[in-house]
Amino acid sequence: MTPLDRWKGALCLITFWTFIAGCSAADTDITLDAKAAFNHRMQSLDLLIFVGLLSLTVLTIWLFKHHRVSWLHETGLAVIYGLIVGAIIRYAGTNKPLVHMQVEPQGEPIYTNKLPPDTLWFKYPVNQTNTTKLPEGIKTYAYVFRGQVYDIEENEIDLKATFDPEVFFNIILPPIIFYAGYSLKKKYFFRNLGAILTFAIVGTTLSAFLIGGLMYGCVKLMPNYLSSSFTFLDTLYFGALISPTDPLTILAIFNDLHVDVNLYALVLGESVLNDAVAIVLSGAIQNYGEHYSNSGEFETSAFLRSLSDFFSIFFLSLLIGAVMGCFTALLTKFTRVRDFPLLESALFVLMSYSTFLLAEATELTGVVAVLFCGICQAHYTYNNLTECSRQRTKQIFELLNFLAENFIFSYIGVSMFTFPKHHFDAGFIITAFICAALGRAVNVYPLSWLLNIKRKPKISSNFQHMLFFAGLRGAMSFALAIRNTVSDARQTMLTATSLIVIFTVIIQGGAANFLLNWLKIPVGVDDETEQLNNYHVHSVYNSMDNSHSAPDVEGGGRGKTRLASGADSNLDTPMDGNAATAVNGGAGRRRNSHEKAILARIWGNFDTKYMKPLLTHSRPTLLETLPVCCNPIARLLTTTQQLTQDGSEFRRVDSDSDICIDNETGNGLAQDGLGSGAGAGGRRNSINRVASEHGNVYI
């Protein structure tokens, strides 16, 4: 055999074995590709289910609005549809079980940590040929920790229908919380600031500790299998997560029926802030158990450090949100990004979302940061945006808020059947319902009594009952409950929280109209017409929109409101010519100064003189408000637009200038022309609403 023949033989042998190895590798790759394609189909099916749920919810909402159905809100619809689809997936879906392999460690385990490892490195034989089935190689695969196994018969679709809890915190919650701050009616929020802070901070904390204490006492009376799994910190954590309210249904009905703006502000303001308080409070409770308490019992030093964490995290998160909002305002003021509205809107959205991520990355609370970022963006940055960007940002976040809220409520319904870590215990669930109601009562009634000692107007008893009834639970409670479901105690909390959310959204939300009638709370009240204490005082405020014609007041008139039953009621005292003059003159200005909270008045003066001239194009400029020695710096911080405009343009476009009233300089009721012609009978306000659909005029 010649050398050439030997080389040809060797080459053929190499080619043959390469072909065999390639076939084996190709066989494995084909199998992996098929598995990846199947996973992709399951994920697409899962997303299709939720997109279909949202589409069905939207169509049903349209149908309800078309037929004026108000006994069921969109969030209740989303929950009901989610429950139906979850039951179908669980009991009528195709049975595609997962492939499980039990692996047991050999010898003495060397892993001694309390929690399981993050990943398992599993050596598995691969490249098996179809003929011999013998392993031709061993590869190492990493399996990520998912949780304790409870149902060995779970299906692939059940697994795909459950999301990582971090998806809720990092993707779903931020637009909801930001929109709450960005769309906040700040005039009424700041006018009721003291009561809102009392309910949101003091009330939520009291409610959390009361629920936690009551639940701990009740749990210890339950069977041993349940009482042994709960510690006092567990019940305190449950109290913190079940205390925040999410009265979307109530607020939507309030908005549609034009309920008294003070009641609306109290319900909305409390729900916005107590979400932030609850997440910081729950974090402080976790820190107490994980980092400070060594024995598991109560320790004074550990408690004080947790309390310090609570306040420091809350205020540092607030500071980050405010700083990011102000920084965005400076960017939009001193750059020409406004020449490109699309880039301007993109910058606004990215800076707002980065606030949440920045706070979370620095071990603070992104919910608090993004909430106050939204408030600052609406108060400052909004005024620097072009009209196109204003409309675009409002619509973007309104849409994201709508989709995110309904997605969460749909998922709550679906997860009741598909989430594998539910633990149903009737005794715990019933006790949780009762304790949640008691906690809400402690939040509302005692604090309302304390506030009414100095508050004018006072919070009437029917408003207090409505505040109690408006304590619906929602997205924040569910997100906190589903974040950790490793232990039996946390799984029981998740099940109880989900059922409380479903009950309050569907039952309490659906009964809101009936309760408005039963409590005789007036509806059809204009934003600028407030029913004050016992509905005997009629106060009128200026409108931001001066495009409406001013009605004449000759000899007086009577404001009308409409009760929920539809009847008109002359609840206001007559307004004679002197009263109208008082509104148009200095008396109206003095009244306005007393209607705002003290903190709001102090901040309003500082904001008008320094913050808005710095961060927006408003007048007066810093050249007029800062001392003369600061003129060089003031000139650098003042734009040409500020120097050339007359000031009225800014007031017309300012989204919330009504909360920044400088009583000493004549702003407020008199700033938009109300102060001129005090002896005249005209009133420039927006209390003449025309209800186009019904043909009614409320004055």
C-alpha cells in the first residue's frame, strides 16, 4: 500500500467518525431546539391569554359604559375574567406534565446554609445515539432555584401562567405609582394635606400593628400546624401588607358622579401615600427580623434601629424622587430638546423610570421615589414641555396605568387556580377579613375625631363611613404578598390577601353607588364647588381655565348639587351681592389662605418665589425674588423666555399653579382677574358645568 493510499484511508476514517459525532451532536441539538420551540409556544400562549383577558375587559367596559352600568368596575371585571380563565386552565386545559428527575445527594451534604443554593450544577450524559443508547459524553447543566415542590402533577401551562414576583415590582408597579403622582389633583391634595398625612402615615402604621397583634393572638389559638409556622414578625408583616388601600373602583365612581372634591382628595391622597408607607414599613419589619434581632424576641435596640430605617429609607427615597424630578425640569428648561418633541417625551419617560431603578439599586424604596418624582414632574417639568409632549406623556402613562392595573387584577384571578403555592385555611382567612376591617376602622374613626378638633371644614360622619368603606385592597397588597412564598406562613398570607382583594374589589366596589345614596353624599358637585361642613357653606375658587365666560351674579343665586338619587338639592346658603364681592375682592383672598394647610401655604410661598422660577419659565424671575447680591447667579438661571414673557402665559399652561398661591403678592383668587373690579357682579370661575348628555346645568 502506497503512502497515498494510507492517507486516503485515514482521511476516510476521520470523515466517518466526524460524521457519526456530528449526527450525535445534531440529534441533541434537534432535541434542544424542539424543547426551546415548545417553551416559546407556551410563553406565547400564556401572553396571549392575558392579552385576550385585557381585550375582553376593554370590550366589556365599553359595553357597560354604553349602557351606563356602574355597579361593576373594570378591575372587578378583570378579576372575574381572571378567575374564569384560571379555572379553565386548571381543570379543562391540556395535560402536558413536566418531566421531573429526583436527585439525592450522596454521603454527607456539604451545603449547610439555611436557604437552598441559587443554582444546582447537574452532570448529565448526552450525545446518546439511537442504536446503542450509551452515553458518549457528560455535560454540566445549571438549574435555577424555583421553590419548594408541592404539586408534582403541575402542568407546563401552570408554570408559564405564573410570573416572577420581581416582574410586578420592576415593570408593573412603577407606571401605576408614577401615574398616581403625575395625575394627582394637587390643589385639593395640599388643601387636605394634614388629614391625608394623618390617615396615610399614622393610620396605616396603627392599622398594621393592630392587625399584626390581633392576628398573632388569633393564630396562636388555631391548630398547631398553623400556629407553629407563624411568628409575631410574620403577622406584623401581614398587617403591613394588608393595610394599604387601592380604591380604584370607588375613585372611578367618585369621578364619574362628581362627588365632593374634599372627599375625593382624602380617599385618593391616602391611597397614594399609604402604598409608599406600607412598602417601607414592611421592609423595616423584615430588617428587624433579618439584621437586628438575634433571639427572635422583642429587642428595644433592634426596634429603634428598624424605626430609624423606616424614616431614613422613606425620606431618602422621597429625596431621590424629588431630585430626579427637578433634574429633569432643569434639563428641559436649559436645553433645546423641546425642538424635538419625540426626544423630549422619551427623555421624560426614561428619567422617570430611572428614578425607580436608582432607588432600588441604592437599597431604598423605588415606589416612594417614583411617586414623588411623578408629583415633581407634574409640578415643574410639565410646564417646560411642548404641548405635543404634554399630551403624549399624559396619554402614555394613563394607558400604561390602565393596562398595568387590569393586568394585575386579571393575574390575581388567574393565579388563584394556577399558582402552586396557595395554602387555604378557612380559620386564618376569616380572621384576616375581620382584622382587616378592624384595622381600617382604627385608621378612620379615631383619627377623624382627632382631626375634627381643629379642622375646618370637619370630616362629617357620612364622609367617615365612606372613607371606611373605600378601604379596598389591591395591587400593592398582592405584590407584597406574592414576593416571598417560601414558607407555609407566607403562602397562607398570599391566599388570604388574594381573597381579600377579590372580595373588596368586586363586592365593596360594586356597592359604592348604593352606599353613596344611603349615606346621602351629594354628587354632581363641580370641582370648584365644595360642600363644606354639613353642606351649609358655599365657597368658590378661581379656575385655571379662563376661556369660560363669566356668569353674572345680580342680587344673588343659589348653588345646586345633585344627590346620588338624581334629585336637585339647594344645600348651599344663598349668595348675595356682598358675598360675590367678597369672593372677587380681598375677603376671598383671606378665605383662601385659611383653606390651605399651614405647610402647604409655607411651601407655596417658597415655591412661587424660588423653586418655580428656577425650574420653569415662570414669573416672577429669580432676578426679582433673590437679593441684589445674587443677581449674577440669578441671571445665569433665568432664561430669555422668562424675561420676555408677561407671566400670564405661564399661568394659563401651568398644570397646578393653583397650589402655589402667594397671598402677599396678590396671587390666588385675584391672580387671574378675579381681583379686578371688586364692585362688579361678575365671577370668573368654572362652576357652570354643562352636562351635555343629560342637558342639565349645575351652578
